[in-house]
Amino acid sequence: MFKANKDEEALYKCNVKVVEWQNRLNEFTSKRDFSREYVSNYKQVHINTKPTKNNITILKEAGILVDDSLGKMNQSLLKRNANQLKRLSQKYDMKEFFESNNTVYNCTNANYIGAVGYDESMTTMSINSSIKYFKDVDTIIDVQKKSIESKWSMPCKQENYDIYAMTHEFGHTLEIKLYKTRYPLGTNDKYIEFCREVKSDIIEIAKNRYPKFDYESSLSTYGHRNAKEFFAEVFANMELGTPNELGDAMNEYLKKIGVLK
């Protein structure tokens, strides 16, 4: 407008003012942290992206590698389960086996509580927990309580609800070790046959020890899925305080083959 009216002085003053405001704007934006601007009740939260050093150490002592994804889990719950894995690893002499198979513990976003994975040659393994269930202690206890009451899972002492799933998964790793001990070059395609043989041996022990043994009612619904789940479920029952006929038979079986004294 000033330029059109040929008012040179007014145009000069206007340009000076524009430059002045541009400089002030640049200074304002360079110093402000807009991540904190105009946010109601803003609070900076630091999220753990890695498990605690203590939990890493516990799992390392068990022979298990730690994935950073475990940082998503409730660390108190992770510590409880890490200590259980360490205790079982020492009890069943699993550290070297875990290390030789590069066994790693992960946290996933799966719909299942936990799982054990392995490759076709069964020379690498992973242990998995789902964040959907391991996000806090109350969630995992509530899920396990309902599983036991509905007989989806085996009987277990209430104080061990939070470690049932990982005890079950450890059972899978132990049976894999038994298989690889007998058949060092054994692969996944023959594993289920071995598991069926082990299942048959344990049931036979239960029948001999308990004349009124009822297989159907003694085993959880999940344990009925296949021979691999049979072993893991019965193992959890044996380890977690309230073994039934199958839990007792598992104990005798492991002693018979020299795994327990």
C-alpha cells in the first residue's frame, strides 16, 4: 500500500517492523519445546524399553538370553518368573542346554499366555510371554485362577498362579532336552512320537500306583490337546504344590530316567 502511494518513509518503517517481528518469531520458536505446549495436564513419562539389570542377570544365570522386548513386561512379575526359570534351570541342569540352543526369552503381543518356539532342527529355542497377560500381576493371576477353576489348567497352589505359565513352558524345554539327549540329531518331525512315548510311560506309572486312577479327570483340558501339552501341564502340576496322581507319576518318571534324584 505504501509502495503504491510512493510513501518511502512509511514503507521503510513497515519493512523494519516486519524484520523485527520475524526475528522475534524465530527466537520464540527456537527456544520453545512444543512437545510440552498447549497440552492439558502435561506430564513427562519415562517408559522402560529394556528389562532391569537384575532381571537380565537372573535369566543369564539360568542360561537364557534376554530380548529387549521384556522391558514391556511388569518388571516385578518378570523377576518372579525369571527366578522360577533360574530355579528350574538349576534343578534340572538346563543351563548348558539353554546356552547351546541360544535360548532367548521374548515378550510378544500374542493372544496366548506363553509359548516355546524352536526351529526344524531343534537347535535354537525361544521362550515367549504375551504382554496381554504379563502387563501386571493382577491380570496374570486372574487369568490363571479362572483357568484352574474351569480345569483348563492343572491344580496349583494359589501363591503360584503368577508363575504357572512359565513353569508350563519350562516343561516343554525340559522334554525337548530329554528328546535331544536320546536323539542328538533328532528333528521336529520325530519329536511328537517321542512325546507320545513319554506320555504313555507316565500314564502307566499312574495306573500302577493308583488302582482307581482316572486319566480323563486327572488331566486338564489343555493337557488333552496333545502329548507335548500333556507333559508341560503335568510338569507344572508336579512343580507348583498340589500334584495329583499324574503329578506324582511325573515325579517318579523323572527319577526313573535319572533327571531327578
